[in-house]
Amino acid sequence: MVGSKQSLLGFFVFTFFLLCWNPTLIRANSEAVVEYLKENPSAVADFDYRRENPRAPQHWGDLKEEWSTCKYGKTQSPIAIWEKNATKVVTSLKDLVVNYKPANATIKNEEHAISVLWDGDAGSIQINGTQYFLKQCHWHHPSEHMVDGKKFDLELHMVHKTQDNNKVAVIGFLYKLGEPNSFITKVTKHITSLIDVVMGIPLGEIDPRKVKKAHFLYKEAKPKKAKSKFYRYMGSLTTPPCREGVVWHLNKKVQTVSLAQVKLLQQAVFTFAENNARPIQPLNGRQIKLYGDYH
């Protein structure tokens, strides 16, 4: 499947003239357009990030019945995190153990994000004895989560699922402008090849530990305490269907990425996802924990 930003633009131009020509579609509010798109799901991408669009985040829960959690869910992501309000917890050997390993991977333009999907066994993480296997990672630009009132330039999500796919855990990393990110540098030519094209490119063997830099608790003969501090809370997927019950971890240390790298990721995805960050969702009384070595 091949698509382009130009084809999407063409659709919206066509839709504009269609709305003007067909009086049955002319309405004073966006409800008619939302209904039209619901009845014509192949017209454009399933969802959109541009606020003025009928498929914008505030409409996700109305577009499909199976997406209703996006509208009615009470533990949605992303959220605004304030360190002063987080409960400090001393990290133990059971809280988060990372056991990644190299495996073949594919980098793919999924229209709304650039993703790296591991084709084989890339290892797993353990949370309180439950094992979650690494499936993929992807980038959001700008960041989705906010920490102490600040948004960042980029956010990486490492997505994990249990063997039965019933449970999801995500580890997130925040980036500010500065030195280039080494992994993005490594795959720059591949991302460039993916601009405006929905396809995947094999990367060969990729070590997940090289994708991000963090001193989590890695599984060893003699486990060591994690050096990295991380926030944990219960949330959701940040894209439809906005499934809840996701165990979220957000690394406290902010890493760096170059402006050129952020712009490349924005250029590669389709126009509707150049700023592919879902707005902040209500906390609704959820507890946020900050794990670290406080001894």
C-alpha cells in the first residue's frame, strides 16, 4: 500500500466541494461531517491529530463504537505529571526487571508514527512477576506526557504485551533538543526512504538496549538496583481504541535529540500526524509513583 500527503490533501479539497455542492451534507456543526466519515471509513486515515479535523482527538470516541473508551474512559493517557505530587517508592528487585536481547526488526511508516517492530524474540520486562514481551517502539513529536508543566520535543514508547496479549506495559522516554540521538542517526537513511510511503524496511538484528539509554534493572546473575528513576501509573494506549489497563513507566531522565531528527520524523509521517501527540487527559484521582534508590 502506498499513500501520500498530497492524496489526503486532495481528499479534503474534494470533500469541501462536495459539501458545498450537496445540500444534504451542509450542516452548521461538525456532527454531520463526523457522521459522513463514520459512514465512509475508507475516505481518509482512521483518526487525525489536527484539532480542527472531524477525526481529531476530541472526536475519537465518536468515530467507532469500539473506540468509545477514548471518550468515556476514566484512566486515559497521556497525563500531566508533577513530581511533588508523586509518591516516592524505593525500587525493589520485583518492580521492574528488563531482559532485552537483539532480534530482527523492521522499521515502518504506519502513517501516524514511525515504528520499529521486532520480528522475533527481543526479550521482555518483568513487573511484579508478570512477564511482558517487547513488541515495538515508536515516536511521538512533540511529547505526549507533560512533567512539571513542561512538554518535550520527542517521546519514545517501548510497547510490551503478555504472552496472551491481554496485558500491556509501556516504557516511555522523553527528549529535549540537543545532541543527536544515536539510534535515530543509525536509521536516518531508512526513515528518509519512508517519507510519505506506507511500507516497512528490514533493519536486520537490532538490540533494544541501543534504542534508548537508561539504567533500568537488567536481569543478571547478581541483579543490581536500578539507577534510573521512573514514574509509574495506570493508564491507556494513547491512540484508538485507547485501551485501558496499561502499566505506564516514564523515565525521569530527559535525553537529547537534534532538531533535524525531530523534523525528519515529522516529515516522514503523513500530514495529519506531524504533531502526533494526544492532548493531556484528566488524572481522575489516579496515583503516580516515582521509583528510585532513595537510600
